[in-house]
Amino acid sequence: MFVFTPVIRRFVQLLLPFSLAACNNLADTADKIAFTFLDHKGSDIYVMNADGSRSTRLTDNPDSDLLPAWSPDGQYIAFVSERNGKLDIYRMKADGSELTRLTDHQGENWFPNWSPNGKKIAFMSSRGQGHEIYVMDWNGANLVRLTRNTAIDVSPVWSPDGEKIAFVSNRDKNYEIYIMNADGSHPQRITHDSATDAVPAWSPNGSQIAFASNRNNPPRQNSIYVMNIDGSHLTRLTDRAIDAFSPSWSPDGQKIAYTVNHHGMNEIYIMNSNGSGKTKIIGNSEIDYSQPIWRPAKK
């Protein structure tokens, strides 16, 4: 079972709600959601239909597999694994075959996210000094460091046009959401609150960002918010009494999947992008289902 460092634990609590999903025929046209499934044996990657049906296990490993990320064409899933004794990023086909290790470094490697053209993967690594954002080719080659400071930079997410990357940083002494150019230049802070803002997710049309925040909430209780990419028109989508986090947009931008923590156990919900129509699609009192990630639309 993996052990989180204090730095990473907070972000995994927000980003990693565990899930159970997949289907027996991954080639069909139904919407799919990948997620992390956690029980007493450990965590694995699953995929399911977007209504919570036909779950299928993709990884079966005694160590921890978590944080799945779809390639833009839906053919591959990158994820984090502790197999081989440390936290590295791996890639597999969407049916769980052709496992490939992409990073091999003594530092922790977390939060993979594909570029829209499928050629690059952004991620966070603690190699060297600090926690910084890196980019590599989809096969693990040509590593480039994007951020360079003494702060903690995590959770990179590409914009749909591939021109920007949103990420979370405490470079201004508080965890906020920033946007920078895809080459790491011109980072700009877009949230301004004394609470923790984390787990950004771009809308498919690139006009909005959903994220989790504990602003105006009880301690360690998060809500899902949405805002324009300049930080304006902030709207809370989930009730303050519910601990909700790890938002993921549907390919058409009409719905958001997210995780809800009920008495220490995580479940996966879906709501309309305006916050209405909240529906639990998977969850029970014995297993954690979290970090839902919607499969991109096939092009």
C-alpha cells in the first residue's frame, strides 16, 4: 500500500476519490468513466459506463494504481503506480493491455495529464528540488521542466486548445489556481482566497474551469466551483454540507462527474454543469470509488 508524503496527501485527498468502472466491451460507443477503486487490498484502475453500469477492472496489482488520465483519442490511459517500489507514471491501452513505464526516477511522479494532440503528458515530479511541473513525450522521452521555484506546483491540466496549462501552486503562500503558457512562461494567478483551491478541470470548450475549494466551508470540507478562465463569474455547484471534489467534465460539457465523501467513504456522482440533477452513479459503505475521469469524445 502506498504512503503519501505530507505535501502530496492533501492534493490526493482532493483529486483522488476512488472509483470502480469499465465495461466488458470497451469498443462500444457508450460514454465511459475511468476511476480509482480502493478496498482493503489496495487500489486499482477501473472503467465503467457513465451511468455506473458494466464496471471492468483494468489493473490487478498488489501495489497501488491510481489517478487515471485518458489520452485524447480514448485509446490509452496514463496512471500513477507504486509497482516497482516507487511512484511512477505508466501508460496502458484502454483495455488494460500493453503496460509501459514512462518515468523512472527516485522522486515521486504524480498527476499525469495528456496534451490535446496526444503527443505530450504533463505531470508533477519531486525529482531534484521541490515539486515542479514537467512535460514529456507520450512515450516518456524528451523531458522538459516547466516551473522553477521553491513553491509546490501540482495538478497540471492542459487547455483544450493546447496553448495553456492550469495548475495549483502555493507560490503566493496559499494554494491557488494558476494558468501558464504551455511552455511554462507567463504564469498568472486566477483564484484569490485564503482557502485551498485545487484540482482544476477545463471545460471542453475552454471557457471555464471547474475546481474544488474549501472556501466558506467547514474545515476539510470541499465544494465544486466553476469560473471563467480569468477567474470571474465564480459559482458554487455543490452544497457546503457535502464534501465534494475531483470534478471531470463530460465530453459535451453538459455534465460534471465528481467525488463525494460520506463518512469517510468516497462515491461518484454526476450533475449537470449548472449544478442541478445530482445523481449518485456508484458507491457503497465498504469500498472507495473516486477520481472519475470522463473519456474524451471520439474524433
